[in-house]
Amino acid sequence: MTYIEEYREGNKFFGIYLCKSKQVLKTKAGKTYYSLLLQDKTGIIDAKVWELNNGIDDFDSMDFIMTDGMVTSFQGSRQVNVSRIRKAQEGEYDPAEYIPASKYDREEMYQELKGIVDTIGEPHLKKLAQKYFVDDAEFIKEFKQHSAAKSVHHGFVGGLLQHTLAVTKMCEFFAANYPVIDRDLLITAALFHDIGKVWEISGFPANEYTDGGQLLGHIFLGAELVGREAAQISGFPKVLAMELCHCILAHHGELEYGSPKKPAMAEAMALNFADNADAKLQTMTEAYEKAEPTLEWLGYNRLVESNIRQSSGYVQKRKKL
């Protein structure tokens, strides 16, 4: 099969892909069309079915579909104009080929994260971190598999682990360079900041928000878990537990971004910076990967609220790949 990441503008688009989502929409002229997201293990591509004729069989979201179309470009990103669709039959595809995954080795990332847990000095924080990231085999398996988002950034197998490791490593830098930061508190907060996503988002291939995710959200779920678990550890200082929960509650930085509290401590502020930096840079990475390699200006990106551009140096590097 040809993977989604390999297609370029002007290529014929042909093969079996997972229909991640299907919307039935209308043009300004009132004509019905389908807007699809097609997925394989290398990524997701936007697709449109403009002509609903006999070549378009019945199908729905989460079906594997045989598609025939052409790759075009819209606002700097690849898009597929689909002319024919039929549902694929069992045996025609391997489901493992359609689950996007981190480009990094998950076991190596986990071992690096586990090594950071070992460096926590404060005994109560270390015991809390070890309970989940060292001792709980069932949680570790789920954590290594989980995504960090439905679609915004790190929305792939291993995405939560990749994001947590990146944020924790940035927090190590902050702690090493700013003496006002309590390193053990910040590192523990980084490890746990998105732990609620394990219960906010379902597993693959659906990768959809759960009822708990819709009603409560990962920030509340994570802070609630940390508060509950800290209370079970003998002698865990109450103030330290509240500070840790505050870092989690404030890690989105602003009330309008979903944080119940704004950062009130240096550790909470540093965690917000690290979380935002990794989220934004991964968003740019994924936007670049969807774009034509030689295209510099990619148009407006709503996630970063700006017209975005691949630097000339990066374009040259992509040309050589």
C-alpha cells in the first residue's frame, strides 16, 4: 500500500484507508458532499467526495474503505478529491497498518522517563511517581499505548508518553537554571500533568472522548487522582499535595484554555511553558508533515492562530530526504 505520508500533490490516491470521520455537508449552493478524514499509521489526510454518484458505496465512520481519487492542495495542506469508494472486506487489510504511532521507540522513551523518576529526591513525591510509572504494570502498558489528544497534537499511539517525556525534560532544564524552582515538585507535576488523558480519551482505533472526558476533562481527572493517591501515602505533606494539584490544575496557563486556576507558583508557570512549547512545536511538526515538502508558506493555522511557514533551511532539508 502507499502510505498517506508518501502522497504528493498530483498523485493518484488509491488504496484501503480507515475512515476516521465522515461528515455530510452542503456547499453554499446547497449541494450535498462528504467531508472525510482518512487515516493510516503514518497520519491523517483530509478528503472530499464532491460527487455522490453510483461510484460511492454506503460507508460510515470507522469503516475501512477502498478509495480512488486524486491528491490536490488546499490552503497549503494536501487534500484528496475522492471519485470512488467501497467498503473493504475482512482479509483485504491489516488493522495494524492504520493506527498512527510515535516515530520514537516507546520502550526507550519509557526507560528514559523511568530514569527521571529515580532522580526525585523528596520521598513522598517519589513514592507517588513510582506507584504509577514503575510499579503499576497495567497502567504503564496503557500509558505507553495512549495518545495525548484526539487530533490537535500527539494524537497517535505513544503520543502521551512522547509528550510527557518532552515536557519533563524541558522542566529539568528549567529546574537546573532557575533556583526558585523546587525540582522534585516540578518533575513530579510534569510526570502527572496529563495523566487524566488515560481516562479522558478512549483507546485506538476510535481515540474518541469518553463520557468522563466530555463531562470532566483530563485536568480535573488528573488533579483528582493525584489528590486521592497522595492522601493514601502516609505522612504526605498536605501543602505539598495541594501544590502538586495546583500545578496540574494550572498547566494550561489561562482560564480560557481550560485551566481552573492560573499559575500561582514558579513550578506551575514552568510546567505551563513546557507543556505549551511541546504542544505548539508538535503542532507545527504535524502541519509540516502534511504539507508539500517544497512549499514554504502553508496558510493560516487555527491552532497557532497565525499564517505559518516552513523555513527555507527546513525546506532544503526535506528536499534531500
